[in-house]
Amino acid sequence: MAIIATPTHPLADSYVTLAEANAYFTDRGDAALWTALTDNQKEKQLKLATMQIDNNRFFGNPIFPTVNFYRDKQALKFPRTPAQRFDVSSVPDTTHLVINQVINQPQYPDDLWNKGAIVVIEGTGRGNVFSITDFVASTGTFTIENAGSVVIDETSDVYVIKPIELRVKQAVYEQVLFNLNGAMERAQAQSAGVQSYSIGDLSETFGNGAGSASSGALLSPEVKTLLSGLISRIGRII
């Protein structure tokens, strides 16, 4: 099954698309392990890295943390609150909608919401979520991915959700490289009780609890730096 990366989607399984990941790794000199994978293997790696990141506590709350009367909860931890609510002003066709409240507002520049999402929370189409592919500030027009099966109209109220934060996406890429370079094998060995191992001239000794997924220790040092300030060490995992 292909990746679903639309923010707040109930079936989302990655914070980045395959196209985004390929673009990122194009500029990396240490991406040979990534480029050697098939598309199916790459998607599995992106989903795994996302799952590992989500196995941490974060400050704040997901935008849709629970099942409610019109939609399922979001599958992933990000995006977090708040979300902005607007009234739909007009719907020129099935792939465009206009919100007058955002026209020529300095806080809403062109492309601000690209790769974000529209979630209908009241009126026609309630509960549906659509990816945003373009936003034009001068007209308040959003281009959305929509097969035309659901119609949004002037009765619809929506959340307009920004794209996943850049550092969260970068954390996925870096975690993928970490895994491809043997992190998962080391963690599996530790969970089986192995305290140290050696391969040729290389050796590694594990500290107590260093490989615990629930502690977040499976994250690479680069990922921990990227997510610094987002991860909470106390509270429920939500």
C-alpha cells in the first residue's frame, strides 16, 4: 500500500512522501544505502522511521486526538494543536475552494499551506480530509487533491492545517539512515540480552536500557537534536 502522508489523515503512516525523501537524499553524499532500495523498501523504511519517532511523548496534543462523532482520530502524533478554522466562501470546482478570510493577509503568504490539509469539520463533506497542493494568497484559493466524490460548498467550515514541520520531516530522513546503518540490528541484539558484540575490528557495548524503544533511545543523535524542544519526558504518550 502506498504511503499516506496527508496531515491528520486517519490512515496516515508517514510524515513524508517517497518523492520528498528521494529529493532529500539526492543531496546527501552518504545515501547509497537509500538509493539501492526499491520503492517498496523505501516506503517501508519511511513508515518504520515515522513509527519510531511517534513512540515518544510530545508536548501539546494532536489536532484530532480521539474518535469523535464525524471522523476517526488522526493516525500520527503530528500535527499538534492549534489548527485554524475558516468558513468556505466559494467552491469554483471539485479541486479548488476559496476562503475570503485569508485573501492578501500578510500572515498567510503564498504556499504557506502547501502539503498541508483541509479538514471539513461542519457542513457538507464533514469529516473528510484533503491534501493541499497549492495556495494563492491574492485570491484565497486552495488547490486540493479531490477525486470529485465529495463536494464541499459554502455550508462547509474547515480546519486549514499547515504542513508537517520541517524538522519532523528531516528527523524521518535521518532516522532512515540510522536504521539502514544497523541501528535496528543492534537494538534487536540488546533486547535479546546481548551486552556487547564484535564484527572484525568493530565492537560495541550496550548500556542499561540503551535500546529501549519506549525510552526513545532508538532515535539517532541527529534525530534527537532535531526534535529537541518537542519531546516531553513526562506525561501520557498522546
